[in-house]
Amino acid sequence: MEQPSLEQLTRRSDSRYALVVAVAKRARVLLDEGAEDEPGLPKPVTQALWEIAKGDLSYDRPQIALK
């Protein structure tokens, strides 16, 4: 299974850093659920990338006020 293009992913995210953090957190959740043990499924990072690209997974980035 191919990974989604960077263009698809950046449409869903306001920054690449936030995208990387969201993918990493989702991949950890998938690993905790035992996603790596099931044969035939993509790796957790690839699965998280596809979930974000499809719009199945969204995240909120908190706005930090600078003083």
C-alpha cells in the first residue's frame, strides 16, 4: 500500500510539525491496540497517514498566546 502524498496531508494540516505529531500519537494508539500483530494490515504509521488523508482522523492544535 502506498502512502498518501504530502499534498493530500498538508490540505488537512496547518503545519508539517502538527501533522507529524498527530501521526505519531495515532500510531502509538494503534500499536497499543495491537495493530502490528495483525498480518495483512499496513504498518501503524502508514495507517495513521491514511486516516488523516481521508479525514477519518482530525486534531485540534491549541492556540498559545504569547506575552
